[in-house]
Amino acid sequence: MTKTSEWRAERNRKALARLEKALPAVFPAVVLRRALARPFIPPMPRLAVDGYWRAHPLRADALARALAARSGTPDGWTWRLASGDDDGLATTFRAPPAPYREKAFSRGPGHCCVCGQPVFRFGWHCDLWEAGPNPRARWHTACVVAWQLWTAPSDHIAILKKRQGRRCPQSGKRLARTAEVDHRQPLYRVWSEQRHLPWPSLLAFWGVPNLQVINRDAHVAKCAIEADERKRWRAVAVADI
Ligand SMILES: [Zn+2]
């Protein structure tokens, strides 16, 4: 055994002892299985849950959208952008609409500000412990990861490339190292043409169903066409006034 592997084995022995001590009788089996197979075992259940969702952002995205569908659009809510400084709304259509983050529609402590559903122990989405929602929690761990994917999809380019079999859907060629993440349906078009869709289905435009990795040259060409389209739209909007 090398010095590094000895050190790691010792560290893992200690981490496992801490994890086993802190682990409740009921714990999501998939999370535990992954934690125990890590090169570095997470020493706390909470870290095991974090690590699980971080490793599965596409699963987190699907779950967050399914939970949002369970909540539905709150009565009286529409997707709006900030008009003043303090209305708490997003300033750009690039941010995913999030009614339950808005003061007027928040479901309060123990509920996730992304999907609106109750948050249980360890930020989990179902009450395996029959202990009710955790009043201190405001996010599901899965929804934290989904939100990161929705707002910074480029950080997840490796997993998105793999999902596409490393092919560029625009050109059919192999994805180059310089390939970029793109919204198939651009977000400005979602805002201008589809903002009245029910909120849970809007989220799909930020999630995996609307994300693709394309080669840089194809992306530049697509962006140029989209920029032209926006320019034309603006001209039409001005002519209409
Ligand atoms: Zn959530």
C-alpha cells in the first residue's frame, strides 16, 4: 500500500464510522450505495445526499420539474419581470420563472422555493421518516442542483455531451472540445411567445428537454440568425407603436 492509499483508507475508516453513527434507521438506499462506493466516503448523511444529487443533475432536473408539476401554478401568478427595484422579481427572462420564490406566493418555511413542495430531512423530497417538513429548510437538495443546471448549464457540459453520445445535433459531427451549450428554443422566444404556458411546463425550457451541446461554429451561426430575428421583432414592435 502506498502512503496515499494508506492515508485514504484511514480517512475512509473514520468517515465511515462518523457516517454510520449519524445515519438514521431509514435512509435513501441509492444515496447510501453511492456514498459507500466513493473514493472518499462522505462523513455525514447530508453530504451524502448533496453528493448524490450533484452527481445526477439530469435526474435532479427531472425531479424538480415533476415536483413543480405537483404544485402547479399558484392562483393569480403570471410570469413577470421586475419593473422596480424591490418587487423581488427577476430582471431578465434568462432566469427561470420561480413563483414560490416571490414573497406573495411563497409557501413559507418547510417548503421548497423552487418547486413549492414540502422539504423533509436532509433536503429530501419525500417523508421517509414520517417526521413532517423540516421547518428550517427552503430548498430540496435536488432543486438546488436543478436550479444550478437551469441557470448555469455550461457548468454541466460534460454530462450533457455524454447524453448526446458526443455528437453535435446541428452538424451531425463529433462534438469538439470547444462545443457550447445552447437552448434549442432560445429563451427570448420563450418569453415573447410562450410565457403564458402553465408555469411547470415553462421550466422545461431551462431543463434538459431544451438543452443541447453544439459545435462552436454551428452555435455562432444559430446565434446570428437569432440576433437577426430579434432585431426584426424589435423593428416591428417600434413600427406598431
Ligand atoms: Zn423543490
